[in-house]
Amino acid sequence: MNRRVVFVWGPLATLAVLAGVLGLLRVYLAEATELLVQELTGAGARVERIDIGYLPPSVTLHNVAFDTGSGRFEAPRIDLYPDFSRLMEGEVSLDRAVLDRPLLRTGGPDGSEGPGGAMDPALLPRSLRIRDASLVVDRDGVPGSPVSFSADVEKRAVGAGFVVNSMSIPEFGLTFGGTVDVDSADSLKIGVNARHGTFNPSRLLEFLRRFNYLDAPQLAMFGGTQKIAAEAFRLDFDAGTGAVAFAARSLSVDASGLADVAVEAVPGGDWALTCREGTLDAAQMVALVRAHPEGGKHFADGVHTLGLNELAAEGALSLRDVRVQSRTGATGPTGSLSLASPSLKLSLVSSRGEKQDVVLENFDGTVTLKDGRPLVGVNRLELASSAGGSGSLKGELSFPFALAGTRFQAEARQLDWFGTVLDGTADKKDSSRTTFDVIVNSGSVQLAAKGLARRELGGRGNWSVVFDDFRLAAGGSEADGEDKPFDFGFIRDASMSGTIVARRLQYNDLPVIRDLSAKVVPAEGGLVIRGRGRVCLMRADLEMAFAPDALAASVAVTGKGVPLPGVLGCFVDELPVYLRGRLTVQANFLMQGGSGRELRKSLRGSVVTRLQGMQVLKLSNLDRRLGFFMEIMNAVNLEPDMGDTLSFRDGLVSASMGNGRVELKAVRFGGERVSVDGKGNFDLADKRLRLDAKVGTPFGVNKDVSIDMILAEEKS
């Protein structure tokens, strides 16, 4: 064979040998691939086509599908890169793997899991890249919604897990790096350990909604969340049951943060939250409450009840020992936590647009939740108003606020609330009894009340309030020219019904009502009080209707044989010593208005008074306000009776009231020595009496008398 032949056939032979080797390699890779697929997936895997690559050695599987223990796996393409040196030694080992758009469907029609076993860690690739994967959890034959994720991971040196260079789950809005533990390939129990991770709030909430972890009101609370991040966390997900467990050294949600927090949840609304400590931003807390449909309604009602249009909070609350859980069918979460804050600022806007700040200081307390209803235990709370004054509170309060079942001690020290100054104490030591001693001054309204509120019928009925003393002054006097509108805002939207008992009740300088027993009836925008008491030793039937900016009252007074000095003493202290006798009275009064002046000018009524055995005493030193009796005597040259007196057998005064005047329709006095028959008027503002009368004696002396005098007390 000559050299030319060798030169030609040598390379051809070499190529033939290489082709043979590559052919054998192809066969070997195909067989090894089948073995590898069987090892990874078990028997029954379907692969539509296998492509072999040589540089580097690789196997591409097209349209792979196989059944898992609880579902099915499909992938349009899988690129496997075997460890060539170990593969040539007969060992099945993967160096790298790339999964393109894989789909894992888990959960059979009955929710049961089929046979399967744990994955051999040795079969896992050294590195794995997953592109646009989808996970679908079917429940009771109903197809679930897909959860997608992508990842770039490396196998850990020890154990069935990966070091995650990067991973994202769009439905969670989760991006993180750390480790992924694969506990079981069949049930798809995946555990994620990560140094740091961030969640896209809107996508996470959509995931929680889609898989029914939280209900609509709970999701609404977090609708405004902008940022969620976690440090040193673990996330466990069991696709078979849908159970999710999350634990983190720290979790931040916008401006709030939690430490050593753990959350467990399953579809349907069962969840539990624990946290060692944390910080909650006050503004964020208010936003969360407002976003919850029911909580937002209670918050708005509370703000409105306080006479506010707006409430904003600034500061931070410290959380401790948080343990809260919710169960399917419950009306709300149940649990407890501790709260504290050195300072919280509340910025308030009243219903009239006025602005004021209230600072809560040294707050320390607890919150106990039962079916969503919070009971706040206040160990200590101090507050100060930017307008002046301070206060303190401790006890247990429920929200929405209800007096029943709460205990508290409250004190206000000249605390200014939008121009209304509060001063006094309230103490509720048990569930059925509250004592109070308060003064409320709004400028136009001054209220002083002392007594107790107690639950009727052994704690099962309405509330009754017993006043030892109740004084109400409304509006400035005519003399000082003030006429501020009423502000009864403290009864806005009052819903209390029950009984009021007042030993002493007074409005402005009107006669004191004693031993009042009344019923309180809620009314739209206010309340109505209907009752009976005693005024000036006579029976008084009373009805008062309070609105936030107005007052209406009607009084019917009746009395028979009432001592005249006792009646007169209701109005002035000095005059009773000058008069004796008894009265029979029938009177009706009505007034209404939005200020003190309106109320006085609106006074309407009628009075019929009959007198028996009236005597005017101490004529020689008679008070000038009774001087008209002296004018009557002087008109007919009548001398005092023995004992410096003037006596009348009987008398009648009939009058009507309106427009600030008392029209004296009839004034009659009959006696053995003198008689009087006249009419006139009395101006309530000026205290001015005008009386035109005929004065006569049994001896035929008759005189016309015109009296015009001021009955006000003479100033010294």
C-alpha cells in the first residue's frame, strides 16, 4: 500500500472509529437517560423525543410527562447535563438541569395522594435552573389556579436541598435568596430558608384571595400595603393540603416591624399568628382599622360620637407576646397581645372644622380579642390637650364602647376638648356601678353632675343614673350681652336608655327640681328625658328633649295647700320671712331654643294660683320688693294690723307668659279690711311690675292704684 492510499484511508478510518464511538456514546447516553428518568420519576414516564448533544454532553427531553404520587408532571423541554466522567464509570449523576416551563399538577379528584417515595438526594442535579414553572393544586376534582415560579439554584453539599442564588414566585410577589429543602417530591412539601426576601403586596394578597387563606374584609385591611420584606425566614408549603407556615427573625410591613414572627394558615380561613415583639406604626394601624369593613364602621361611629370629622395618629406602638388565631366559621380572630407607647399624637378635626392635638403618654396595656371584639386593658395612660389640661385613664374598655362589662378609673384635670373643659372623675370598679363627679364647661353650657350609674335588674336590664346633684346652666345672661349657641355635643348620637333619679336638678337660676325620677329615651341625634319630681314643694311633670345644638322643655306644675314661704323660697332667699299662707297652683310652661337668650324669650305658659289665709309680715321693715303692698295700704290710708301685719282671706292670680313678659290677667285679694282687683304685667328681664288695680275697704273707700316698680334686689 503506497503512502497516498494510507493518507486517504487513514483519516477515513479515524472518522469511522470516532463515528462508532459517538454512536456507542449515543446509545449509552440514551440508555443512561432512560435509567436516569426512571430513577428520577419512577416507571411510566413518557418522553416524546430525546436529543443527544455532544459538546458538552447533554440530553434534551421533549414533552416529558409522568405521574407523581399525588398528581402529574409535564414539561415541554428538559435539558440534562450529566457528569460525563461519572457517567462513563456507569454512575447516574447530573451536573446541571434546565427545566423549561414545567407544570406540576397535584391533588387527585378525591384529594388523596397516590403511591410515591422520597427522592434520593444523590439523583438531584448539582445546579438547577427552572424557567416559568407552574404549580396547580386541584381540590375535590376542581382544577386549581396555577402558581408560577422561576429559580436558579445549586445543590447543597449535604441533604436534599438547594442553595438558591435567586428565586421568584410572581403569585406571592416573592423574590429571595437562601436554601430550598425538598422534603418529599410526591406530596410536594417544600421548605424555603432564606437570608432575605421581599414580597409584592398586591400579588401576595391576590394569592391569599385566590386560595382562600383570608376573607374579603381581612384582605381589605392590607389593600394599601406598599412594602413587605423578611429577614432570616423560613417558608413551608404543602401543596397537598395547601398548608403554609412562615417564620422570620424579622418581618417589616411598610413602617411597622415584627420580630420572631410565625404565621400558619390553611385554605378556608384558619390561621394563627405569634410574635415575640414588634413595632406598629400608629398611622398604619388606623389605616388598617379603617380599611376593614366592620372595623371601619365602628371607627367612623366612634369618631362621629366624639364630635369629630377626622382623626389621624402619629407615633409608634410596641407589641409584645402576640398570639392571635382565627378559625373557620368564627366571627373574628381570638387572642391577646401587649401594647405600650411612650407617646402617641392624635390630630383631631371637629365637626365644625376646628383642629386640636391630643398626646397620649406612657401608655401600657393589653388587648384581648374574642371573636373579633377587642377588650383593651389599660394599665396606665396619661393624656394632654394642645388646648390645655390633662387626664388619666386605667381599666378595661371594650370597642365599640359599651359601659357594661368594663372597668375603669378616669380623671380629667381642666382638659380642654375643642372649647369644652372637663374636670372631675369617673370610677367604675365593677360591672354594674359607676360613680362620677364631673364639671363640663363649654362656655355656653356649664354642667355639674355628681352621682352614680348602675345596671338595673341585677345587671340584665337598662342603666339607671342617680344624681346627688345636677346643675345645668346654658347661655350668657341678658346683662352681659352674651348669647353663645348651645353645644350639647356630649350627647350626640346617645343610645343610652334607662332611668334617671336626681335628688337635686337645676337649670340656670330657675327653681330647683328635687327627687326627680325620669326615663331616658334615645331620639334621633339626641335624647329625651321624661319624668316627675318636686319643684317648690309641688309636683312637676317634666319632659326635656336634647339635641346637640338645642334644648326643648315642658313642665306641668300642680300643688294644693302648699306653704307660701316654701314656694317663695324657691326664687329668693330673703322674702319668705315676710309672707304666710297656702297656695293651690296649676301651671304649664314650655320653652325651646338654641341659646340661652332664645330659650328665655321662647318661654310660654300659664299659671293659676289661689291663696288661702295670706299674711304680709313686718310691714314696718318690709323688703322693698314687696313695697307694692304698702302702696295698696297707703291708697286707702290703711294701718297695719296688730302685730305689724296685713291679712287677706283669699286671693287669685291668673297669668300667661310669653315674649319675656308675664301678663297678669287677674290679680285679686280679699280680706276683712281691704280688697284688691287688678291686672298688669311683669317684665322678666327688667323685673319690672306694672299693676293697675282697684283697692277698696268695707267702709266704701275705693281707689284706683297704678303701681310701677322694679322688684329686683337692691344692690348695696
